[in-house]
Amino acid sequence: MSARLSPLLALLLALACDPAPSTPDGGAMRPPDGGGADAGHTDAGVLSDAALPEPVCPDEGASYMPTSAAELGDPANAGKTAIIASSFDCDGCTLAEAQTLVAGGGVITGVDIDLAGACIRDSFEQVFSPEARFREVYDRTRLSPELFGARGDGLTPDDAAIDALVVNSALATAREGARYVKNAESHYTRAGDFDWDLDGAAVVTTDAAALSHGPETSNQSRYLFFFDGTSPSIRNGELDGGDLASRLFRVERARSFHFERLNVHHYLAPEGAYARGVAFFLKPAPTEHGFVGGAVRDTRIAHIGAASNGVANDAPYGVSKAVWVSVADNGAATVTLERLEVEDIYGDDAEGFYASPAFGSDYDYQASELEILVTDSTFRACQ
């Protein structure tokens, strides 16, 4: 299906849903038999699970326990395993070459940390403070939110640790069964990829106090995860807004995006909030920002809503979208929505799938080469 406004696309711009019973919440979405990324598909610019190597650190050599940045940077410790048993500041430091870092109860603080080819062995224990920043994005192994101090207990806010994970690491993991608390919106502007295998963990919202739900028009651009120039690949987990958060994922200026096997539910724009209720806001710009393709697959999206202000057609009040594709220019690329289960999208103006030209763009439906493919998906109870 092309992004040109054919009769079929025009129908899908505000896709209605048939009524159906609700599906229980909890846990990651599982693909139907015979489907899913494990079949080996790849999107343009996005690796499937089957194609991703699982990076590991080399076997541990001689070990030591540094107590300062000077020891970490001592050339005599190159190639050794550094057990971080002490806490110290490493602001602007450069490590000795090719060390392996492992948790030992200490915490490294500081920004502009040059890892100098270090390999970090993640054991779901803290090694760095949530304020720590690496000089370059780390991509040798998968890192967890716990490495930056997350608790994952469903009670303690983990916002700072999750932010550190996205900013510092290209490859991420999560502790199976963990419930990471995200109660604030974040705007990520670094370039490059962010690949997060949640491995059955959940990201939940438990408190709305810090969320943008006032009358300010800027609320509309604030999301729990706003990837602005970062290309996300997120899979195998649950995202639960608790009817407290209203806007989950926003992707702009990215080369690609990939969301798969997720269970996304209960995002609500409350009464008086100048904001829509949105699960996925996707803004492909093939010409301006080199977007090459993206997909949302094998994912459940349910209970996405917005409270009315009692005035008809008064956007953004009462407006909710499960998947919103905002087309930014006329370049060639493909957005794939495949094997989705969408239900209970509610409000004055609610759609399971919505496509529109981006505000201020030069989009021309007759010239556009963007394709939006919607296949094998079910849409139910969208008001």
C-alpha cells in the first residue's frame, strides 16, 4: 500500500475497529506461530534478531581492584580485568587500553570517560552512576539499566539510569522480570543506533507528577521516549503507562526504527492536558534525514485514550492514536505495520492507525514514494 492517497489508504487514514473482547495485560507480546522476526527477515537498515551477533567480553585475564581514575588509566593495567569495588570520580579520564570492567560494589562517576576499547561485563549490577557519560557511544556488549543504578523493582524511579543507558550504549539488555519505572519524559538527540532487547522486562509509569499534562502547547512534543536523530530497535517487553503517562514513543530524524514483540497498553491523556494519547508517533523523512525504512511488528497496542474537553473537533483534546505516521517528505522508503493487535483506542477522535502529512512539510501525495504497508493486523474497539 503506497503513501499516495488511494481509496484504500484513505480508508486506513482513520482506521475503524470492530468491537471485540479485551485481552489481558501483562508480559511481552508473542508472535503467532510461524511468524515473527525469528523467521529471519530484515528491514532496510535494521537487523533482525537472527542477524544480530551476541557480543561478549574476552576471557578474563589478570585482575585488580582500582581505587582511583589514575589506576584505571595506568598503562601497566592494560588488558587486565578491573573489578570496580571502590567508588571514585573519573571525570575526563582515559582508561588504559583494552580492559574488562566488572561490578564489585563500587560506582564510577564522571563525564567524558574514554573507555579506550574497554569491554564491560554486565551482571545486572551497578558500575557507573546514572550521571556518568562516555566520550563515545559504547557498542562492544549489551548493557543494562542496572549498570547505571536502576533498581527495576517497579517502585523506585529509574529515569536517570534509563537515560544513561540510551545516551551511552548502542546495545542494551534488561533483567528478565524487571519492572523499570519511567515517570518523566526524555528527549534523546544523539546520532546512531539504540538496540534494546527487553528480554521480558517491563517499563512502567507509576507517578504522573513530572509529566507534561498542563495547558502548554509544547506538551505535544514531549514523550516518554523521544528519539530525535537516534534510530531505535526495541523488542520483547511490556510498556505500561498505567493510565498515567499519555505519550510513549516518538521517532524523528532517524535512519530507521524497529519495534517488535511488545505489549503496549494504558496510555491516557487526562482531562485538561493539551496533548494527545499516542502509543507510536513515527515521522519518516527519507530525503531530509536519510530514513531508509522501519517497522512495528508482532505487537499489541491497547487502551490508548484521551479525555474530552466537551468541545467537538478541538484537537488535541480527546484525540488518541495507536500508530500515527506523520510523513515529512516525498522520498522513497517503506514503513511496515505487521501482525499488530490493536484494541480499545478511545476518545472524541480515536484511530488505530492514522497517517498524515507532517506540519509544514512539502509532502505531495502524487509525488510521494513512501510506502506504508499494513498486513495481517487486527483492529478492534477503536472509537
